[in-house]
Amino acid sequence: MKKANANDPKFYNVHTQAKIQAQLKDYKGAIKTAQQSIELAKAANNSDYVSLNEKAISEWKKMK
């Protein structure tokens, strides 16, 4: 996932990477990655992924 996102980041792939990081208990990294996904989703005018990432970040901040 990291390789795919390094070459051609898409908001949905970056979001998936953030979820994987959270599953590995890397909440700090997951939050950072989700913030990147938010920026990409905003640029693509995809409010659904903006909301998904914001909700996930809120949950992960509680788990830090």
C-alpha cells in the first residue's frame, strides 16, 4: 500500500493505508495518513471520504 501511495496517491488508497496503520496500533501514523487522505479527498471534491477520515481520526485520537 505504501508503494502504491508513494507513486500515485489516491484518497481512497491513502485512507486504506491509514486503517491498516490503526490496526497495527500505529495511531499517530494513522492520523497523519488520514489527514493526507482528507486533503486528497477535498481536492477531488469527495466529501464522503473527508467525513470518513475525520471520524476515524476522532476515534484514533482516543486510542493514542
